[in-house]
Amino acid sequence: MANWSHRIGVDAHGIGLSALRRHPRRMMYRARRFRVDALRAVRAIAAQHASTARGRRARRLALIAFTDYAVVGRRWALSGAARLAGHTVLAARHAAAARRYARRGNQLLVTAGRLLR
């Protein structure tokens, strides 16, 4: 879980830099990679088997968190596409939805990490 969390964090940092520097195409590319990494994390974590109740709960929370991150990646990509098309209101709407899912995913992943300590 830690490896996937780190990889997602690196991807998110790249997306943030692209958005800050106003490169919507680069942001879309990185958002798609973010989504693919989140889906790979879901598959990798789903293949693991927990031996304790806390581990099972942490695994379930991590699966939900990475699924939320996949939604975040999709919304960021849609936001970049809308921005390129000149639909700034739609882009802002997608970005706001991505922010909500990202916050929820972050909270769930932190909770899962605490369970594994």
C-alpha cells in the first residue's frame, strides 16, 4: 500500500505543477497516468490477503481510496479537456468534483495506514 501511495503522490504532484503552470495538455496526460496507477493499485491491493481484522479493514479502506483516486484522475483529465475547449465553467466543475473525491481518498488512505501500524 505504501508503494502505491507514494506513486500516486508523485503523479499528483506532477498534475499540480502542470495545472499551476497552465499546461492543460500535460495535465491531461499526467491525469490519465494517475488514473491508470490508481487502477493498478486497486488490482494489486485486491490480490493481497489480510491475516487480521484490522488488516482486512485497512485493505477495504485502501481499495475504496484508490478507486476514488481513479475517479479523481478521470475528473482531472475531463477538466483539462474542458479547459482546452474553452469551457472554463465546466472545467471548474470537474476540478471541484475531483477535489471532493481526492479529499475523501486521502482521508481513507490515512485511516488505512493508521490501522496497519
